[in-house]
Amino acid sequence: MKLPRALMPFASRAYTVLALAMCVSVFGSGLWAVALVARVMALGGSAVDLSLVTAVGAVGMVIFVLLGGVAADRFRLNVILRCVEVANLVTALSIVALTVTGTLALWHLGAAAFVFSGAVGFFYPAYSAALPRILPPGQLLAANGVEGTARPLLQLAAGPAVGGILAGLTFPGASVLAIAVCHAVALAFMLRLRLPEREDPRGATDDAAPRPTMLRDMLEGFRYCLRTPWLLWTLLWAMSAIFLFIGPLEVLVPFLLVERLGGTVAGYGAMLGLYGISTAVGSSIMASFQLPRKYLTTMVWLWGFGTLPFGLVGMTHSWWVMALALCIFGATGGAGQVIWGTLLQRRVPGHMLGRISSLDFFVSLLLMPVSMAVAGPVSQLLPPAVIFWTVAVLTPSLGVLAVLLGRMHRDQAEHPLR
């Protein structure tokens, strides 16, 4: 029986093993989001302490994400993925042991957050670079749809929900123990993973010739980006878009929900859950079709014009209108992300895919803290409606500019991927 298009990658044993490992590992990340809060509170920590611990984690991701991309292009991918899960497993077991013995301190949690986040910086470039080696080009869209569906469902919805239940158990550190189990299972899958070696496009080389340094490899990735207009302008626009919307989404929406709508933190959690589900639905729908012929402009229009309903968030007095606006925003964002992941795997040379994937990840992270930091002060100067409508209108406008400067209409016509 022929599988539906969205499930065709699962005909590959290697992909099935990799996807299952990814899902279990992502679920563990969702558990950590709640386990961290529970452990900080159990130690009598404050919101400032939690902020410091999460900041340490963010630093770990920023530091290691570019190194992770270089590693993915230099070393065996299955070895990288196994090392990531070993690091995660050892870290989780260490926190469990410290919790049970009553010796856990805040700095331990900061170190754990640093390792977990740093591991993400190595995992996703290696995961992305592995897909083109085990799947034909026509199935990459579906594979990216699987990830785009699984990550929000497991990391934003199921993981935190289960983590909240486990945090309420009498056994101290139950949620962290569950994280250890997740990464042990993911490691077991990774040990069964067999990936073909990447072919060197430069052909045979003299074994005695010195290998380029990691810094030179990293700079080569930056140079490739600078001389590839569609890639450069997409990354610049994405960085601008993330700066515009992530602060209002993460910082202002909770206060609007509570202060204007009279909602609760639980209501905010439910809204985030719907946002995550809509992102998964958008990813799944896109994965069920062929890659659009006008893949570059379709991606930008989905990301850009999908932000228009964001303006309603800043002016509505209805929980359902706010939730619907965020769901549309999430669905179009998820669909665009599936195209983007597939585009990188189809257009970027295989020997540079890890570096470009990590550069994409790095750009996404770069202005997130800045956006969150300025959202609060800006909200004291401008009414919410002005802030959210500015984001809603400016984001697609910059997208149009990126399409023109990146000559994306001509580029996608000259490089058909159907």
C-alpha cells in the first residue's frame, strides 16, 4: 500500500530511526521547560534566578550553534548525534542525582541549561544535514513537515503538560528523571542509525594536504551566504521579522491577556497550546503537497502576510479573536518553515549544509533577547494597538523588499525544484 505523501519518508528505515530519535529528544526538551522552573522554585529561587539560569542556557546555544554547523560538515553525523544524546543523558542523570541527595544548587541548573542548549546547537545542523543523505529530493518537504509538526506538539504542548504532572509528584526530580529516560531512548535509536557518508564534491584530495581550520570553514559559510542573494536577503529579513514580533509575542501578549481580557496564566498557556497546534497543522498541510513552483516567494508571502492578523492581538478585547489571530500566524509560519528547511537541503551544497543551517539558527537567535528587552519599555511609550499593527504591516513590507533585492522571482524561475 502506497503511503500518503506526508508519510512517504517513513518508508526509509534510516529516516524512521532518525525521526523517532528526534521526536523523543524534542519531547525531553519540552519536559525540561517545566522541570527547570520546578527545580528553581524548589530551591527557593525567584524570577530573577530563573531568568539568569535561562540566560545561561541561551548563551550556550549562541556559542555552540555555529560550531555545530562546522562540525556537521567536518565529522560523521551519526557520531555527532550520538554524542549529543550522551551529553544530554549524563546531564539529566547528574541533576537527578543532585536532587535526590539534596545537594542541588542554582549553579548546577545553570550548567545543565548551558549543556542542554549547547547540545541543540549541535543537534539540528547535523539532523538537517542528514536528511538529504537518506531521502530522495522529492521527500524532503514531507520530512521537514514531520519535524515542523512534531516539534511544536511535543516541545510546546505535550512536553510541558506531562512535565507539569510529573513536577507535582512526591518523588523529587521526577520530571528530570523522565528527561533522562527520553534521552536514553533517543540514544538507543541513534546507536541504530546508519547514514551514508557524504561525497566530497571536490573529488579526491591529497591526504597530506593540510585541512582547513574550523574558523576557515566557518568563514567559508559566511562567504557563501554573502554571495547568494536569495539566502542573504531571506536571512536578513527573517532576522528583522523575529526582532519585530518575538518581543511583543513573548512579553506583551501575557499582560494583554491578563490585564485587558481579565484572563489568567492558565488561559495564556492554553493560547500558547493552540498556537503550537496551529503551527503543527500548517507544517503538516504543507508537507502533504509538492514544493510550490514559486517556492521562494510563496515562503516569504506565507511568513510575511501571515503576520497581518498580529495587529488584531493589540486591539481586541476577545480571547477567541486573539487566539485565532495567533493561530493564523502560527499556521502560516509553520508552512513557511517547511519550505525553508526543504529549500536549504535542495539548494545549498551538501558539504556546506551544516554550516548554513547553523547560520540560519544563529540569525534566528541573535536578536531575540534584544526584542524581548525593548518590548517592555516600548509598551510604556506606545499603545498596544500601535505596536502590534506596526509589526503586522512592517513585516510583510520588509518581505516585499527582500524579494526584490534578492531577485527571488528570477532566481526561482532559473532554479526549478519540481
